[in-house]
Amino acid sequence: MAVLCLRIPLTPWNRKSLYSSWSRRFHSSKMQIPRTIVCLSTCSLSAAAQGLTLSSQSPTSNQPSAASAKWESFRKKKVVMRVGYVGTNYKGLQLQRDDNIRTIEEELESAIYKAGGIKGSNFGNLHRISWARSSRTDKGVHSLATMISLKMEIPEYAWKDDPNGIVLANFVNTHLPEDIRVFGILPVQRSFDPRRECHVRNYSYLLPAEVIGIKRSSSAAEIDNHLLDFSNILNTFEGEHPFHNYTARSKYRREFPTEGLPGRGHFSRRVKLSSKAPSKEIKWRWPWEWAER
């Protein structure tokens, strides 16, 4: 069943025009979109890595057969891969050593090993090959441009007549499922860190418009009102607030210490508050009450 959906782009570049873009999209088209909630993650690298021009289009002539899709290692070199995937069938990106948990990195490690990029002595230990990623995604989340670096075993003429590293990528893709693709593999410096070089992460969320009251029969004025209300609700989450339900306990305790309580500031469930406890109380507020301060 198709429903009307609202796509919310979250990026520092378009926050000011967020509401206006929502309104234009609803007034200009009625999209037939499946009933899903999707997050698309992309990564933008800083100037130190802008020389890595990756291409997502690869010639079919460069696609090796499954039987011969393995190169002979010449030396080890640190490289970066641009990876895209549909995460519906996976428990997230990060590898977890559990037979019952299928992850993107598990498939990538296996495919690179079969293609000749990881030695048998290093297979099963990503730390040995300095595996690093620009970002992580959770269960069912998709990505268009996740950057992953590692020390890979490469052939002698890895990038000869192939500046975008598409041939190497196609060797790896031969051993990957259809919902995971490597778009390119390029050499980088030893100091390259995809997480530190990434300066912008762009997320796109898709949710049914009915959750905020918008229906196909809604008029333009009604749509504007619902979008404005939703935008105002999101604005209440901006700034510094006690997001204790969304953060790690240790961080929350540092921001809001329980001075005077036993345990050197760590609250114990077994300790009952006594009369010596500080008289100052923390008044909990709902998000829509924060704006009233």
C-alpha cells in the first residue's frame, strides 16, 4: 500500500530553508512511496582527501568472472573504498563476531579476502589491517557513500589505466551480494583517517506524512499548518537540554552531577535519599516546555 510520505533532509547547508522546502515538495507533487522509514547516509571529505575522485559507474568489460576474480598480491598499501549498500537485510555496518548477526563489514571482509586483498593470516582480525570507517549505520539503514580505509594487499599495477580504482572494486564486487557495492578503491597516505577527514554527514529520513496529520485530502493551508507545527516541535530539541534518554549515563552524570549523594557523584539505586541530600531539585520538563524558560 502506498502512502504519502515526508522526506526530511538534515544537513548544515539547508537548515534555514528546511520548512520552505517541505512545503514546496508537498504542493508540487503527490509521490507514491512505500510505507517505510529510511535513512540515507553520505559522507563528505575535507580538502585533505578531495583528490579521491570516485566513480560509481564501471565498464562491464572490467568486470571479472567469479572463477578468476582474485588478484596476485604485490605489496600492502593503505587504500580507501567508497561503499554503498541497502541495509534492509543486515544488522548494521560494524562487524560483530557472531554467527547469527549479519553485517555489512562481514560481507566486505569476506569479499576482499576472496579477491586477494587480505592475507589468510590477517583474515578475521580487522585491527591487523587498520580497518576504519567514516561513519556507522544501524540495523536496516542504507548508505550511499560510506568511506572505509584499510591496508590492502594490491597487485603490482593496481591503478594503471584505472585512476578511479574501478577494476579493483569490480573484483571485490564479484564476491559481494547485490545489495552491497564498492564504487572505487584508491590509494591514500598512511595518516589518512576517514572518520577525522569526514567533515559533513548528510542524513535523509523518510516517514509517513500521516504521523504529523497530513493526508491526501489535506488542503495546501492544512499542509502548511502541519509542517509548521512539526517544525516548531523539532526546534524545541535544539540547544542544551537533559537528553538523559538519548545519551550514555556517564555523560549525563558529568553534565548534571549529583553532589552530596553517596558514591562520589554516582547515583546508586540501592541508596535511599536522606535528609542530607541537597535541597535543590531538578525539575523535569517535556521538550515543548523547554522553550518557556
